[in-house]
Amino acid sequence: MPVPIKPGSVLRNRYQVKNIIGQGGMGCIYLAEDIRLEGRLCAIKEVEHERTLPDQMLLEAREQFLREATVLARLDHPNMPKVSDFFSIRDRDYLVMDFVPGNDLRQKMIEARQKQTFLNEADVLNWANQLADVLKYLHSQDPPILHRDIKPSNLKLTPSGVVKLVDFGLVKVLAPGEVTITVLQGQGTALYTPLEQYGGDAGHTDARSDIYAFGGTLYHLLTNEAPMNVRDRFLSPGNLQHVREINPEVSVRTERAIHWALQLHPEDRPKDIDAFVKALFIEDAPITSPFRSNHIQQRVVRKPEKILLFLAGTLVIISFLLTILRNF
């Protein structure tokens, strides 16, 4: 594991490190102050490449970092921190972005679990709508951009209620003909990673890979239980517990959309973010997933207003017929 930079150190004669706010096998994320812009805080993502790599592979990894950092620096969306700078110091690369205050959604979920309750579905769907917006933005870039590590701890909730998708350590630009360098990109967090993302070849990953992680994130937020590891699911198909078995307060529509996103094969998932959003928010949106809830339960839970209207209409007709019979 890389040796962390000491607090007080100044990087590139500009960024003074205050403390570590995240740490992993390839480096740390630091909270730093931009000494050129007094009072501006930023998050600095550090990547230290494996020293045992062959020289050519190390060169390719660093070139890929620079290409993708350049792409990220051009992006601008309200639900993601702005990347403002990138640079290298000896064998480490750095990505500088806005610091996002507030707790991440994993912490919100832990707080709910400690209270022996669940996060409110309406709140989770509000966050989901914001996440969908930024993913649609990323996936619509030319070439498309995948985040590849969507999870509750990578979603920060600001004091104003805005969700920010953070940590671009695994981002992948889907340039034609490129192969992801596994030592740089990693594989994402196992609990939320689809089967096709394992290994180095990016040829089998697309927007549906992020949709799988999106579905896994919603599953976790609404149940306080992490989804089963995809490799275990592959060995024991059908063992993923349904959302409403854990939290019966979740609507059938939301449950069906989440399980659609969590299908093992990409072809069985929503084809894009728009399809997933329709399944989450629009009644009777078509879902081609093998997952199905009880048909009668769906009709009762999803269309109670139609049932009430039918009953009311029936009572009016019966009352009208009784009035006619009394007149005879």
C-alpha cells in the first residue's frame, strides 16, 4: 500500500494537504486547500501504479490516466464534482476535483439500520432520479463514459439535498478498440459489480454495467442488506432475496425495477438509463426481466385507485337499479 502524504505537504506548489478522507490499495484521497484560491477546498485522488509492472505496461497505464483525466476535466454536471486539475509527481498521478461536503448515502443507511428502520422510499427514489441524470449525461458523451464503481459510499448528499457522484478512480472512456488496463482501473466493489466487469477487457462492458451497480445500490439503500455477490449468484441462481421480503414497505414497481437491473446477463437488464428510469417511476412500464411479482398482488398494490373507482361505479349502478325496481 502506498505511503500516504503527510498533512501540511504542498503538492505542485499549490495544494496543501490537510488530511486523508479515503484510502485504498492504489493510493489515497486527500482533503486539500488550494493556496492560490484562499478558502477553496478540494479533493485530490492519488493513483500509485504497481511498481512491478513491465515498463511498457506502466507507460500505457499512465498514458491512459492522462487521457481519461483530460476527458473528466471537460465534464460539467451539477451532480458530479468538477475536475479542475491533474498532474504527476514521480510514480504517482493525481486528479483534483471539488470537495463535496456532507455524508455519503452509506452513512445514511447505517444510521437508519441503527434505528432499526429503513430509509424512506421517496427519498431513495429522489436520490435515484439525480443519479440517473448524471449517468445519462456520462453515458451520452462521445465516446460514452462509464463510472464502474457506483455504490452508496460514492454518493455524497450535500446539506442542500443534492446528490454528487464522486470517486472517479475506476472511470472508463469507451474509446473504440481500447482495452482497460486492469491494474489501473480495478474491478469495482464486488457487491455491486456485474460479471462482465471482471477481467481487463472492456469490450463486454457498457451502460448496462453501471445500471447493474445502480440497481445494487438501490437494493442496499432500501433493505439495509447488501446484494449477494454476483459470483455467488452465478453459482446459486435464484438465491437473491427479493427487496419486499426484507422491506415490505417498498412498492412492487420499485422492487421489479431493481431486480430487472440486477439480472446477471446484460441482455436481461434495461438497455439504458431511460429504460430503467421508466421502470422506476412510470406505472406499467414494460419490463422484460425474468423476475415477476405475484400477478394479483401487483394489480392490488399498483392500481388501488382503479379498483376503488370500479367498486364505486358498481355501487352506483346497483343503487340505480334498486331505485327503478322500487318504482315498479
